[in-house]
Amino acid sequence: MEIKNQYLLDLLKRTEQRNANEPEFIQAVTEVFATLEPVIEKRQDLVDAGVLERIVEPERQIIFRVPWVDDNGKMHVNRGFRVQFNSAIGPYKGGIRLHPSVNLNIIKFLGFEQTFKNSLTTLPMGGGKGGSDFDPKGKSDNEIMNFCQSFMTELYRHIGADLDVPAGDIGTGAREIGFMFGQYKRIKNEWVGVLTGKGLHYGGSLARKQATGYGLCYFTNEMLQANGTSFEGKTVLVSGSGNVAIYACEKATEYGAKVVAMSDSNGYIYDKDGIDLNAVKQIKEVERKRIKEYLSYRPNAEYHEGCKGIWTIPCDIALPCATQNEIDGESAKILVKNGCKVVSEGANMPSTPEAIDTYLSNGLLYGPAKAANAGGVATSGLEMTQNSMRLSWTFEEVDEKLHAIMRSIFKACDDASKEYGMPGNYMAGANIAGFIKVAEAMKSQGNV
Ligand code: NDP
């Protein structure tokens, strides 16, 4: 990924200087800039409107103290973030990540990506992201509730159903969203759809839980079909064993593939007969235990410490669904050597630039995160619609809408890649299609 355009190079340099020590944010900006050259050359009006200078600067960044008390009466202090990146096409929208690795850099990279992803969904949603360096692992329900209430006690003043609508992400599932929603309602004394990913009995949408993983497979299936192949009979690796990974595994299996490996941050399991997803759901969704426990359900499977090793297993299709930069150049080369033909991203920015270069130079089909994992936020958008209409659609209705959105996202990426002279480069297609809509909206709204 090399940038030649001098205007983009100068702007990237200024962005690097202004955001020193934010490597993931700069990585995300560089990846987008590297694919926007043909647009910049064709659309001087967008350059003149200063769209690029503005799009790399969040509209607002909020950092706050989150004090909470554990079960032994000890006080802890975490740091909370909400980055409201871009509201050109709708209220800010994006998840809340709870993980010790969270800092402003991580939230900014995710918020920047979210802006383009939300644009691709065709729904009116701007880009935002939030989180905290709080680690939910090993905490009691009571400690999780204490943290979530404290987090919302500050966050509530910055969000709203027409302003900024957070959702789940790593470490934030239905339990955490429930605690946060309860606290928002209590402080504001109003019931509005201010968060998505809510429980089904209080305004959540059917199929939201499945949406990112299913959406990833819908997108991947479109990409496979457009290139004359399918999931049928393919061997698949799915990293992670959280919300995205579990439902990616479920849909890929439904499509006729065999998923042979999954992981968590400690290690990975390899089951040559195909993953028993009910066992994984029991371990991860019910018991909240480690993936290693899988061996007690399937003694013939293997467990290996460390997460990188999963990419050494021969496969046809890799679906990274854990975290950023989980596939580096070396892992990408091993995937290629072992015959992998497709990488499609459930996690956000799971491939390093070297890994992406390896996919593209070896002719792999590559489904970039901001298109391939957009099904989660798209269904969050559908949850907002249902809340506003005060009604609930059936699972089939939501799933059908999700499927149609993922088809249209693939088409938008495919069309843009062809129009701008890079057919089959869906990363370029996603960046260009996502960018143009936001850029046109920013230009129309003047110099704000
Ligand atoms: P979960 O918290 O449900 O699961 C995350 C999974 O990834 C867990 O198995 C976790 O293992 C593993 N993981 C997390 N951090 C690391 C790490 N540093 N190294 C190795 N493994 C790690 O999160 P989600 O499934 O919701 O999110 C997964 C990815 O998908 C993220 O990149 C997220 O931003 C992205 N995404 C999520 C969407 C959603 O709707 N949930 C929507 C779009 C994108 P462990 O349990 O050991 O921590």
C-alpha cells in the first residue's frame, strides 16, 4: 500500500505529527488514503472543500474518570472514552469496547473506520466509538454493574437517541448494555433507544446478536459467488470465540463449510471433525470460561497455547473475528503457503498492512472489515428504527433486511472497485464507496 499523491502524503504527514503515538489510528488513515488516490484525482471539488483535512479530525473527543468499587470495598479508577468522529450522515453510532488495551488511539482508529462502515450500510448513521480500559474478565456481576453505572453516569450527558447511540463491542455484550441502559434511564427519566444491543424483552432487536457473524458470511458468500465459488465443502478457520466468531461459525457451517478451529486470547482449539458450536456456546456464552474447556466436550480435539498458531492450520477460508492486527505479514504468508484462498474480516482491522499486501499480491479474495463486518451496525440501525416505530420485527424480517444490506454492500464495493480501475480490490471499493457518501454530505453542509 503505497501513497504517491503529494497532497495525500502531506496530509498524512500532518496527521501523523498531530497524532503522534497513535499507531493504529495512523494505520487506519494510511489504509484509507492509499485507496483514495483515484478519487482525489477525479474530484478536485472535494479537495477544495477540505473534506480530507476534516475527515481525519474527530468532531469531538471525550475522556473521563470512571471510579468504581469492587466486592471487597476497594476503589478502582478506569478511564472512559467517547470519540464522536463524524455526524455528516446521521447521529454518531458505534460500540463501546471494554478491554485493558483500550486507549484514545484504539478508540480513534475504530471511530474513523466506523464512519466509512456506517456509510456503506446505506442507513443514516454517523461514526463514533467509545470504551474503557476496564477488564471485565474475572469480575462478578455486581462489579460489572458498578462499573457500567459509573461509566454511564458521565457518558449520559454526551449521548442521545438523535445524537449518539452506542452499542456493544469487545467486552460489552447484552449484560453490560443492560446495566448501562438502566442507569441512563434512571438519570434521564426517559425511555428512549439510546443504546443498541439491548435485551429482547426491553427494545432489543431479534437477530442483533447473530448480525455481525451472519453478515460476515453473507458478504463473504456474495464475494465467493461473484468469483465462481462458494462455502460448500471448504475448510474454515475462525479466530476468537466471542459474539462475532460464534455466529460466523454458525452461518459458515449452515452454508456447508467445515469450521475446524476457534480461539481466545490464551490459545486455540483444532477439531478436525468440525467445531461443535453448542459446546463453544456453553463455554463462552453461559459459563464465561476459557476455550481450553472445549477438550472436556471433545477429547479428540487439540488445544494449543498462544493465538497466532491458529493461522498455521491449513484452510481454504480464514475469518479473523478476534481483534486488530491479529494476522501479521508472517501469518499471512503461512496462510497463503497452506493454500488459503479467501480472507474475510469479522474483527476490525485484524490484518496488518503487510498481511493485506500479501493477500492482494497472491490473488486472494479479501473482504475488508469495514464492509464485511458492517452487519452488526446495520442491524443496530434496524433496532433504532424499530424503537422509533414502537414495534418489533420478527427474526426472519430482520435477517432478510440484514441479508439485503450485505448484498448491497458487496455490490457497492464491487462497483466502486471497477469504476476506479481496481476490479476485485474490495478494500479499495469499500473505502471509496464509504468515503464518497460522507464526503458529499460534508461538502453540502458547508465548512462545519
Ligand atoms: P467479544 O468480546 O464477544 O469476543 C472477542 C473475542 O476475541 C474473544 O474470544 C476474545 O478472547 C478475543 N480477543 C479479544 N482481544 C484479544 C486479543 N488482544 N488477542 C487475542 N484475542 C482477543 O467481542 P466481539 O466478538 O463483539 O468482537 C470481536 C471483533 O469484532 C472486534 O474487533 C470488534 O471490534 C469487531 N466487531 C464487533 C461487532 C459486534 O457486533 N460485536 C461489530 C463489528 C465489529 P478473550 O475472551 O480471551 O478475551
